[in-house]
Amino acid sequence: MIIINNNIIEIWKYWEKINRSMRLKHRETAQKYGFTFEQFHLLIELDQHTELKITDDISPPTIGEVADDIGNTPHTLSERIKRLEKKGLVEKRRDNKDLRVIRVMLTPKGQKLIDKIKNEAGNIFIYNNLEQMDHKSLNNLLIGLKQLNQEISKEV
């Protein structure tokens, strides 16, 4: 039991190191494109909402919803949105059903840019590093991540 607990602690430490490396890579790439990390984080959050495939039943998120998701106040988020809106990357729209509600979404230009940044910062970065691993290690990592995902999914 002690060995398993030590392994869990060590896994957690490496997980944190990987997350830190990814955040640094995202920050570096965001800066390369002229964004603060906070602006980039907002674009990623809006991109995740876009992946839900907005339909007649599913609307873009409100500023308050996005603020809650990323742990900011709506006022702070509004300032970031204004800056991104000036760059043509984000659009605010009044809700069709309640004109008091303002929804926010990526513009096509914003979506194209965030796809490019995500590919450069994450996909290529991770892909290039995973490609350096031997087949057996890569397969074991895949099996372990699938199992971890299954366990985490049970909790949600």
C-alpha cells in the first residue's frame, strides 16, 4: 500500500510539472501573437464553448457564465472582452429571448487564430515530445491515461 501511495504522489508531481510546462508554452505562444495569458485563457474558454456546437437550443455563454468558469468577476472579464473585440476576435450579442443578457463568442477570425495557437502551443509541443518516447512507454502511457479518464469520468 505504501508503494502505491508513493507512486500516486510521484505521478501527481509529474502531472503538475507537465501542466506547468504546458502553461508556460501557452503563455510563450500567446505572447508571440500579442496576447496576455489571461486573454489567451479567455479565448480558450470561448473555444471550448464553441466546441459544444451552438444551436437553437444551445446559446453562446453569457459574460457571467464565462467569468464563473474561469474564476473572474464579470467586470474584469468585460475589459478583456472589449480588447479582444477591438481586435475582431470576439463578438458580443444580445440574447434573442432576453435583451438584457449579453452573450459572447469567438468570431471566425478569433476561431481561426485560436486553432492556430492551440496547434502550435499544444498539439505540436506534445506531439513532438511524445514522438520521442519508445513504443512500449507510449502504449503504457495511453493505457494508463485511458484508465485514469474512466475513473475520473465516474466521479463527474
